[in-house]
Amino acid sequence: MNEPDFDGVDEALALVGRAPARLAEPRPPGHRDTSWPQARALAARAGGGATPRVRRAPLGAALGRILAEPLTALTDLPSFDTSAMDGWAVAGPGPWEIRAGDSVLAGHGPTPALPDGVAVRIATGARVPADTTAVIRSEHARTEPGRGDRPGTTPSGGHLHARHEVVPGQDIRPRGQECRTGDELLPAATVVTPAVLGLASAAGYDELATVEPPRVEVLVLGDELLTSGVPHDGLIRDALGPMLGPWLRALGAEVPAVRRVGDDADALYEAVTGTDADLVVTTGGTAAGPVDHVHPVLRTLGAELLVDGVRVRPGHPMLLARLTASRYLVGLPGNPLAAVSGLLTLAEPLLRGLAGRRAPEPCRAPVRDGVHGHPHDTRLVPVVHRAGWAVPLHYAGPAMLRGLAAADGLAAVPPGGARPGDELEILDLPWTASTAAPVPAPAQGGCFT
């Protein structure tokens, strides 16, 4: 059943000195909630239309950020011919006379060219002498000591013999094997992972041009919320305050504050207008009850409602509003699982757009068991991965988090439900989308990988 229209909240608009008191406006005739896929697309498009802030960050501070421009090689890689193994650099056909008392080591400058018929000790990563034919691995070579050499010591002369056929160029990494100067190594919008940092350093970078993460402020609304202790006397614990900040950070946002705001229109107005965050996320107050002030305050602000209600369960009375040309508000329902539904439906694609990240490929998995659906709306159901199946979990009511806490993702069940074996779209949870070491960025991968 849809949420009721707005009534009885004229006092919410009596914001002294800002707007005259008036009756709450009902939804206009013909208003229709947005479909779940369309709501996600609208949120992504809104975020993608913003101009991202770019900042050059030292490599040590760039982890988890998004490349604002392609990563191009500042040098050839490798920048000179190098030995791929410890062994012998040889020139011409063998056997080779060992150049006495000489070794080519990594980190040293150029060495004299190697004449035909001569071999010299070389270390992995060392610059290969000019005119070298190949590198022979130590275990693939046999030395014939020179006069006066003791067995088991490095020959000071003598000859080198190959145990196997020597192929020209073997175990030499030629200059530019990996890339040439100016080659595009990675496109813009790539997440800076530890491997990207390593590549950037090897390619000559000291800092990277990255998109500054969107700043998000969370406003947890309600007089009935406790921050400690056991629920009592009609009061309940705040489940969203502890959850939303870390979740938004896992989506790549900076969250400078998670604040509690009572059921007061003036206080909500002050909180929304008193921040310069790119995105304000509110919890609760999006329906039409006597203390649901989000819609009235947005009207007072002259905000543009991009999404006002989504055909999804739980989470139907969610909304997305444009506060200014570059600032947004996502209103989440107050029930915990419904709020998560709104977070993944509207906030995640909006933040992806604001951060300049590419949209992930949609991920689908077969559902093991049949799932009841809503007659007209998409339903988001916590699932766990078991042997290639998405298994629906219990405790999936709007006010419940027990199922979500055990879940690997949320399955999008189409109107009417799903039968065993049906493939459903899976929304990954940021902490299950990657099994790699923790990275302060949106996890890459998907569908339980």
C-alpha cells in the first residue's frame, strides 16, 4: 500500500523569517512513483552531470581515489634492457671466456660493451651490457675454472658453457617491453588500488590527479532514538547512525559528520542549510505523518524533486532532491532495511556519478528458492551465496537488519516474485564485493566475488 498523501503539517512550514505557514501540498494529480530501475538511472545521471573536483594527491594519499585523467607512461618500461634473472650475460656463440673480476649489478650505470665470446656475471634487474646476445640463468650454465681458481668459488677467469641451447634475447627484458613513453596505461575513472600505485610509481609518478571524494553529511531524524542502552519506554536504539557513515565511506564518500536532529522543522532546515556537503542524507521523515518534515522543508528551500517515491519494497517513500546546482539530498525511510534500500537505490548511483566512477556491469545469479514478490513493485531481499546460488534469507522486513547482517547481497525480485532457478540482479554489499585486503574505496568486483 502506498504511503498517505501529506496533510496536517502546516506547522512544519512556519519557519520564522523564511516562509509563511501553509498547508502541506498533496502530490499533484497524476503523480506516479518512479520505477526502481528508472530511479537508479536518474540518480546516476544526476551525479554524472556534476563537475567533479580534481586534486593532485601524493601516491601515499591517493589510495582508494578515482583517477581524474588517464594514467600515461612518463617513461619506457623498462627504461633500459634489463636482466630477468641472475646469471651470465653472454655475447656471440659459446663457450665464452669469463671476464675476470667483473659483475653487473642492479642500480649501477652502464657497463662496457660485451665483446663476442665473452661472459660476465649479471644480477636480476641489472642493465644489460651493450651487444649482449642473451642471459643464461645460473642453473643453466657450467663454468670451467681458470688456472688457480678453487672449486666452488666465483671464477676469476676460465670459460662458461651452456647446459641448454641459447636463444638470442632469452631472459632479457627489452626496453619498452611493458610500455612506451606516452602509452595510456589506465583510463580515467579507474579506482586507485595498491597495484595502481605500484604501476604509477614504476611509470614515474610522484602524485596522481584524482577526483576528490564527495562529502556527505548524515542527519538521523527522530525524537524516539537512543544512542546507548536497551530500548525502553517507547524509545528505540538508533540503528542507522552507526551504520550509514561506514557504509557511505565504503562507497567512496567522505563523511565529516553523522548528526542527530529531533522531529522539528526548524532544526531540520538549519541542518540542511548549515552544511556545504555535496550530499545530505536524511533518515526518516519522508512520508506524511505529523512529524515528517522532509518534504515541507524541501519545498521551503525551493529544491527540485528528482525522485519522489520509488516502486520498491522496502523503501518506497525514498526521495532524491537537487538543493542547488551541485548539492543533493537523499531522503531515506526510517526503517533500517528500508533505509538500506534507499541507500542502494539512490545514494550509491548518485555518489558513483559524483565521484566519476564507471558503472559496474549488472550482476545476476540464479535464486535457489522461490521468492514472494510485491504485485507491482520491485522487492529487495537479502541473499547469501551458496554453491553458485543466491539463497534468500529470512528476517527481511522493513524494520529488520538480522537478514542483512548475514547477507552477501540483495536480490532484486521483480513484481510478482521469482521461481527457483530464476536469474535475478544482485546488488553487492561493499564489504562482500571484494575479498582483498581492506581498501578505503568502493570494492571492485561483484556478485559475491
